[in-house]
Amino acid sequence: MKKIIYLFVILGTMFVGCDPIEDINNEIDGNKERIIVVDSDNYTLTADDYDDLGLTYGSFNSLDEAKSLLPDFLSSIYPKWGQGSSVLVGFNLYIGNAFDIRDYNLDQEDYTFSGSDGLGFNFDANPEDYLADILAANVSNAKEGDYRLAKYFQYTGDFIIVTPTVSLEENFDYGATAGDLTTITTNWTGHSGAAPFVGYAASSLSMTNYPSTDIGGSITISGSGSEDVNSIFTPVSAGTMYSSALVNFSAVSTGTYFFHFMDDTFGYSARVGVKDDGSGKMLFGIGASSSTLTYGTTAFNLDTTYLLVASYNIETGVSNLYVLTSPTASEPTTPEATNTGNPGLVVQKIGVRQGGGGPTGSLDGIRVANTWSSIMSNAVLPDEIIGDKTAGEKFYEFNGTAWGTPSNQFYAITDEDFASMGIPNFGSSISPDNYLTTFLTLKYPYAQEDDVLDLGYKYVSSSSGPGTRGNRFTFMDGKWMAYQSTIATSLQFGFNDGQWVPDNTIRYTFTGADVTFISNAFITIYPGPAANYGNYGSFDRRSGSGNYWSDEMLLEAFNALLDDMNPNAEEGQKYTLIYVIYNGSTSNEIKDVIKTGGVWVYQ
């Protein structure tokens, strides 16, 4: 790196005082040296630099952002560099994805457009008759080649409109004295078994935002207990019924049901059970009309409060179980366990059972309602549309004017594909980059050079949850290469008028070849100066010399050299030229030129 340093010592020219030498020394001491460094450098931003600039993703989002933030950054890095200095800054630049791909979840307005009054397509509708038009009406600023995964629901039969109603809310608020439940209150009746009885405890279970929480006491059951109890409510003979309870178990065993719906006799449904998973934790399960339970696969902890919600569809006989650590406003799409039994049970009691293989612990906050929303809230809720429905999804591609089925250049990673890779999905801890190149190599063994394929896939983000993402892959040099949304690039800055500014200036130091070129080019035009320059390699800048190079002569030489060196330079291109001169001694001189109107002129 070559540096040019100008050292200015400012001296006073007038002195007043008794001791001239002392005054001179004081004057010199009172003026600081001002050092101006004219230099050039290449600098690549580090991870720490991005953090200092507040760029947590390690890149600039645009060139304008780089041009805005880098001047102050350069001032801190090169505090003493002055006019004519330049730095080529390397950095990461986010240029955007190859295409835009994301989910589109249909809402009520979309289903209404299809003629459905429910939150889903009617059972006899063909969703593909509507999805493209729905996307066209709702997705703005789409570009050719963008994708959307339309996600929708469709009813499997007719649906009904219901008013959310709580049929039973039991908080076991029966005072501070513990005892047998059926002795403490007449709201519960024993229907089988004997001692040990279902107990009442003055302490309660709680869960934030659950409406029946931390009120009154709770009930206790035991795996060695015998009594079974029930509480009655207004019979319900249609729709789907939900039951819920807070539970906290200190011990579980081989497994059986402990909580269920009843009719007026001994017809049971939605039997909720629990068993030991073999490692000291527990699995929750559900049965329908049979006592044979289907257990989930999630291991839950003992001595922990959970919210259990069970449902029973009276028309189909399907019962589902959800195990929650906190209330949720919407019914989850996937239950912990499901079971199908006899339809048609008239639901009018909730039962609590003790028995061999059953759990030991507490229940509290029991609720029975005809909607999920009324399980989770005591507020007055609007009417809801209730009916069984299935989830569906379909990818669409925008061709510049309309949405349609994607071309053969698109492939959606399936659940089977993920299984072949040994993972459930991509996500924050499972990068697609670690899998997709190998996947494509195996799936397309006969790929040809420059083949292009757009991929869509499921991605679960730690911050935003599940969604759809994708990338473009090109087959180059025998392998699939992923499109890079962030590239390494550079931007030159020059120091001008006291500040760093984005600059296309090329900093150029004359070489021996340049000396020869100029000498030969001007030997007939300026014989003395040209020959002298060729002999000594320095422009004679003594105005009284016969070999003097004036500013105008130098500009002619610069035009000839730059037009030969960079004949296709664009308008506005700048050069900082560094060359050797002789003005009584040999030193460097710098001139800045810019291409204007097709010729090089001084800046």
C-alpha cells in the first residue's frame, strides 16, 4: 500500500515579545501538526462489523442501505484519511429470493365466494373451481413465477349452526372441609362401586386463562379406589359435545379410563384414560363406546397440571382427545388421540371413574359444552357453524396474468420425501441446504446441464411456526446448485469534501508501460517534454523548464492513456491518477478526472 502524506506545520508570521526565539517556540508548540493521509484500501466487513451496524442478519438489504450506513463506518475505520482516498468495501447483500412462495389460508369471505356459509367448502363443491380466482382476488403484487400453497377446509357432509352453550361448569367450590364428594354435595351421584370413594379436597388446580381455574377445591381419585360418580345436565342428542378438565396425577398404572360422557343409563362415550409409558411418564388416550383406548405417543410428566379436552361427534361416533399445557382459542387440527365407536348416544352426564390400572391424583375445572369456544370462555359468544371437515391444499403458480397449476419446473417435497431423508420437515434447526442437493441427485439422476427446478417444502420456524418456503436449483457442472439470496459484492467509496461518498472512482498508479506509451504518443506533439518523460519517468512540472508539462498537456496525456486502457468506460466513470513528477525533487502528484461528454476532464 502506497501512502502520500502531507504534513502541514502552521507557523505564525508575526512575533511580538522580548525573546523572539521563545516566541517562535511557543508559536510552534501552540499549533498541532495536521496529518492528511491519501491512500486506498480493500476492506471486507466482518461479523462484528454487521453487528455494530445493527444488521443482525449479516447483510445489507439493499445497495441504498449500504450507501447510507457505510460512510460513518469508514470514518471510524480511517479517521485520518483525506481528499482523494478511496476504499473498496466488500460486504454481503441480500438480493431477494428466486421467487415468492408462501401459504394462503382461505377465510370465511373466500368460502362465501364459493357459495358456502361455513368455514369450508361445501361437501359437494370442487375446490379447484374456485381457488385460482380466490388467489387472483386476494394476492396483490404477485410476479411471474411466484407460488402460493392454497390451504382450505371442506365439509364431509352437511353442517349445522349452533349457539355456544355451556351445559356444565364444575369448580368444586364446596367449602374448606375435605371429605367424600357425594357426602359434601348432591351435585354428584355415585353410580357404581363403593369405598374407597371419590374424594373432595379444599385445594384447587389452576391454569392461566382457563375459565374454570383456581376456584374452590378439587376432587381426588385413586387407582385403588372403587366408587364411580356422575353429574347430570340437560340432554344433548345432536352435534358435537366437548368435555374438559384440569388433571394432575401423582401416579399412573397399566391404564384405564377415568373420565367420560354418559347417557341416562350406562352408555359411555369419549372415555379419557391414562397409562404409564414405561419410563415413568404417562400417555393419555381415548375410547369411544368401547373401553379399549387408543393412546397418543406424547409422554407427559407426572405431578404436572394439564388441560384435557375430549369431544364426541354424536352423528359419527368419533371421539378425539387433546392434551394442552395452556388454553387455545381454536381447536387444534391434530388430536393427541382419536377413536371411533357407536354414534347416537344422548349425552346427559359426565362421569368420573376409579378402578384398577387407573391414575391417582386430582381433577378440577370440569366443563361440558357444545363448542370448543365455550369450553375456553364464559363470555357470550356468537353462533358457530359446526360440521366435520377435512383439510386440503394445492400449489398454484402465477404466470404473469393468472394463477394456475405449476409447470413441470416445480416440485413439492412430500411427507414421503421427508421420510426418505429421515426428517419430518425443514426448520430453524434442520437446514434445507444439508439435504436438498443429495435429494435432487437421487431423484433426478439424468439431469442435464442448466436444468432448473423450483422446490416448495414445509418449513417450521422457531419464531413463526409452520409454513411453506422454497428455492430454485440449477444443475451446473454435474451437480445441483441452490440459488443464493445473499451474495458477496463490493462498493467503492471515495473521500471528497470532508466525507466518504459512494464512488466509482478507479484509483490508478502509472506504470513503466504507461510512461512509454505517453512518451511515444506525444513525441511529435511535444518532443522535448515527451522525450524527457520517457527518459526519466517523471513529468517535469517546473513552469520555467523547456520540458514543462502544463495541466492542459497532462490532461491530453491522460485522455490518450485512458482511452487506450479503458476504451469502453461509461459516462461518469472516475479515475484518481497517481504519477511521478519533478519540480526540483521527485514526488507523486494526484489528479482526479471524470468522463464527461465522451472525454476525460478534471473534476
